[in-house]
Amino acid sequence: MPPKEDKKKDAGKSAKKDKDPVNKSGGKAKKKKWSKVMFDKATYDRLCKEVPNYKLRTPAVVSERLKIRGSLARAALQEPLSKGLINLVSKHRAQVIYNRNSKGGDAPAAGEDA
């Protein structure tokens, strides 16, 4: 006659499967965020429509809101800048900041030669 299976052991295994994933360092593991590496039609339309209306736009803000990669966001911000829809506020090797174009006309972009 085979030995009886212990139901308590099986219950412990199923409880472990129900828990959230845990990092080796002890914290909870985050789900990976998938960002687009190329524009599709819908995302490009959102870029053209929404980005000029943001109060402050940086590559990080555009990347987060449109769910695109940072490199794509940096390149995407050049288009409204060339059309005159946004102004360059500050350009640094690590950070570029833009704001809305003033309604009073085309003002020269500050910090262009920096």
C-alpha cells in the first residue's frame, strides 16, 4: 500500500505561488515597463496634439506620458521646436527643458548658444 500524501505540504506550495514576486535583495519586484521605440500613427498624433499644450516639457515628461523611449522623446521634441510651437528654456548636456511658446509672437530661444 503506497504512503498517504500529506495535504498540508501541497497547501504550502500553492500558497507560495500566489504571492507577489520578490527580489533577491528583499524588496518586491517591479513589473517591467515596456516603452515604444518607434512612433505608430496614434502616438505620433498624440505628440503633435498634446505636447505643445504641456506646461513644462522635458524628454522625461514626454517619455512618461506617451510611453516612449527617452531617445525617441529627445528626437520628438525637436519637431515642435523647429515649428516654433515650443521654446528652449535651458540646454545642458544631461537635461533639456522647453516651455510653451509665448502668445505674443516668436521670442528668441534663451540658452541656445550654451
